[in-house]
Amino acid sequence: MDSIVVVTSAAGENVREFAKSLGAASAIMQASILELYDPRRAQTLFGNGHISPWESFVSALYERRSALIAKKGQGLCILTGAITSPSLATQMTKLQQQLPGMRWHQWQPLHRDNEFNSATRSFGQPADRIFDLTKADRILGVESDLISATPGFLAYARQFAARRRPAETGGTMSRVYAIESTPTLLGAKADHRLAMRQDEIIQSLRYLGGLVGADQQEWSQADNRHAG
């Protein structure tokens, strides 16, 4: 039986990181090196409005650290975005052990509540989705830019391309279907792309779920102008 990967959009910024990029780097990653040569970067250290040597900065940092340790971190608050890096998470855990009174807050401008609620209903707990497109014979993208604007997209793009080369896969290739209201790179490369309004997508997914027996069968009986 063919394996199937169903991809839905993930609300929020890139708060999840794939374990590996397979050695690839996006255009934005490659361009970020230019920040090292930004002429607006500070060339010297300032303290109390005056140029200060590096030694003074280190001394002030250690004095502040000693004061926080004496108070066990009371009064220290750290605000970050969602942490997905194991190394950074370990560093934060060690810092909390040293300063048990500190408070660590994580906040994202766009939340993922709907995504986690969906995962909880499916798997019993919040979970991140990591796909293996090398094993997918059919890909259905729903409002998803899987290969250019999703956390882990560099690896996904390579996996996607590998399954679309018949000369390397024994004459077979994956089939891609896209349902979207806004053009995406995945939709542009899809074998079949269906453009529709956002308010039509949920109804169409219910219709599809009823057809394949994944949900209430009567949904497949509803009028759907995209049924063809």
C-alpha cells in the first residue's frame, strides 16, 4: 500500500527546527554572514556613556553574576522565544539550577495552540510533526509551503526532490497534490493544484475525509463545487 504524508500549515514563526539540514543552507542563512561586515556594528564598548575597555565589561559581568548568585537569582527574569535547540535548552536548565529564583518566560508573537490541540487529539499529547518525504508516495499539501517556508524545509526540499527523479527511483516518482488559497512553491511543483478561498478549504477537507472514510461519510454527500 502506498504511504501517504498529509501536510498542513503551521501557524507561527520557525519555532521548530529539523534535526538536520542535510548540509544545505537557505539564501537567508547564506546572506546572514553579511551582518559581520555591517558598518553600523559597534566597534567599541561603552559604559555609562564612555568608551570602556573589555576588561571593565568582564569585571562588571562577574560582579552582577556574583550578586545574582548571592540572591539565588531573585529578581532575574529572562524572556526568550520558544526554545528548540537542545544545546540552548541545556544551558538554560543549568542556569536555572545555579539561580533557582530566576524566572524564565517564553513567548511567541504567533501561538501554536491549534496545532498542539490537533496533535493532542491525534496522539494524546502535544507533538511536533517531522516528515520523511523519502517514504511518501502521495503528498497532500493543505495551505502548506513545506519545501520553502516550514521549519526543516531544507531537508524536506532535498527529500522531495529525491523522490521526484524517476531516473534515480527506478522509474517511479511521488505524486503531489496541493490545496491552497495563496500560491506556494509546493503548489507550483504539484502535479495537481487546487486554488480556492480560505473559507472553502475546511469544507473541501471534510468532503475528502468522507470520501476516504477518514471521517463522517455523510460529508462526502455535501455539495462541493471542487468535487470534480
